[in-house]
Amino acid sequence: MRSLMSNTALIPDHETIARWYDGKDFSCDWTTANIPIWANILHEHRNRAVRVLEIGSWEGRSALFFLNYLPKAHVVCIDPFGGNAEHQLDEYFANQVPATEGRFDRNVVAPFGGRVEKIKGASGTVVPRLAIEARQFDIVYIDGSHFAADVYADAALIWPLVAPGGIVIFDDYNWDLMDTEQERPKLGVDAFLAGIAGQYRLVHSEYQLVIAKS
Ligand SMILES: C[S@@+](CC[C@H](N)C(=O)[O-])C[C@H]1O[C@@H](n2cnc3c(N)ncnc32)[C@H](O)[C@@H]1O
């Protein structure tokens, strides 16, 4: 298990984070707990025009982190806005799914339109189009479908698009909500990492797993 020594000086204070999200409309928060880790890993990019790719945006909370913490970043957000399989198992989340795209548009696209590229669709069809366009990314956040095979596919598709030194963050690496390993990200992440041995450096491994491309 590799965890970062957290440098609290790099972490935005509560008031700053609260301002980023003030007046916005969310059903839940899957982002804030990750901010100390992301800030420690990404602080060197704060003044750079980094290219960020996010697979799985929901209502835009994590995208708003990248847009605010990295003020020169351009962020591509891919989501079919149909929710995940696990959301259908929970009445509260199942009821939120139809509202996610509207919330994303109001929370993210309206205030940050020039720095955000919203692409509505599944990663399996959208990422190959980005590859054809020879797009490259410095930071990738994989938080779409949590099925192992889908996470593996997302990682394999984005890897050629990651610039040297680029960061890939896998959410929910140690998530255990679903019954079988095949329905959770870890198996897919581990299989992918085995396949790219020697091509990456492990940056962080706890609930999330983060690598840097060599
Ligand atoms: C856990 S939510 C993302 C949460 C968001 N990153 C945040 O922290 O606020 C997962 C999202 O992935 C999306 N999703 C599911 N399958 C996908 C796929 N194949 N490609 C892209 N997004 C997908 C769902 O529609 C859902 O909005």
C-alpha cells in the first residue's frame, strides 16, 4: 500500500473549496474526500495549461475541482448521463440519474463553457474518436462504469493518449459495494497495471489508485 505524505499547505482551505461549490446543485458528494490527495499530486500543474480528461462526470463535482484547482486547465468530460449499474440498485440514486445532465450543464458548462468540452456518450465510443484526433492528456480521471472489464477498457483506451509524465487517477480502486469482483474496478485496474509493467510509476494506492506515465 503506497500512500502520500500529505502536505497540508498544498490543500485548499475549507472556505476556498466551499466557494467553488457555492450555489450549485448536487445530489451527493463523491469528490471532497479526494481533494487532499489530488492537491498533493497535482499542485505542480497549478500554473500550467494542462489537458484533463474525465470519464464519468455525473453532476460535475469532480470536474469543478479540476477547473478551479487548475485555473489554466482545459477539461474534457465524457458521460452518457445514464448513471451506473449500481445507481439502479438504490432508489435515491436511481431517481437522481435523469437530472444529472441538467445539473452538469448548470454547474459546469454554464460557468466554465470555454474551458470545458462536454462529450455526451460512453467512453468506449468517445475515447477512440479522441485518439483519431491525436488528442493528448496530462491528467486523466477514470470514474465511469465501475465494472472491472469497463475500467480495464477505459484504461487501455486512454493510455496511448496520456502524455509522458501524465497522471491517471482510478476512482474506487478498493470499492466493495457490489457483490462480485467483476462488478468492481480493482480487477480491471490490476490487470491493466500488469499489462503496462515498466511503463508507469505508482504514485498512490489507497481507496483510489494513481499512476504516472514513465
Ligand atoms: C460515480 S459517477 C461520477 C462521479 C463524478 N466523477 C464525481 O466525482 O462527482 C459515474 C458516472 O459515470 C458515468 N458512466 C457510466 N458509464 C460510463 C461510460 N461507459 N463512459 C463514460 N461515463 C460513464 C455515469 O453516467 C455516471 O455519471
